Amino acid sequence: MTKPLADIRLEIDEIDQQLVRLIASRGELVKEAGQLKKTAQEVEAPDRIAQVIDRVSRYALETGADVRLVETLYRQMIAGFIQLEHQVVKKRD
């Protein structure tokens, strides 16, 4: 039997809360990492980006998530976090 739409939306809202909390936690770790980086090149880290995209794409496959959607979301998120790291590095210098 299908759940009522209102119940499904409540579950989605709970997941959204969890996701935002996790993104905030990731952002705090990004700031910490930014404190350790000395150059813009270290912030950009294309090899690290490739590793993350590869890893989350595999997670997506394993869990049945849409791989293209996960990759797109992570590329957007990483771009935002790179900007944050650049701000941290600039502020420190």
C-alpha cells in the first residue's frame, strides 16, 4: 500500500535536514583543511576531486542512486567548497 503524499513529504523533509547537517559538517572540515593548505593550487586539487567523484559514483552504483545526479551534485558542492577554502586561505594570509 502506498503511503499518503504528506507522509512521504515528511520523510523527505527529515532527509533534507540530515543532508544539510552533513553538508555543514563537511564544510567545517573543508575549513580545517583550508587552514593547512598554502597555495591556491593545493586548494584546487584536481586529483583529489577526481578521487571523490570516483568514490561517490561507486557509492551511487552500490546504493542504486542515479550516478549522473550524484556526480552533478558533488561537482557543484565541491566547487562551492573550493570557493570556501580559497576564502580561508586568503583570510589567513
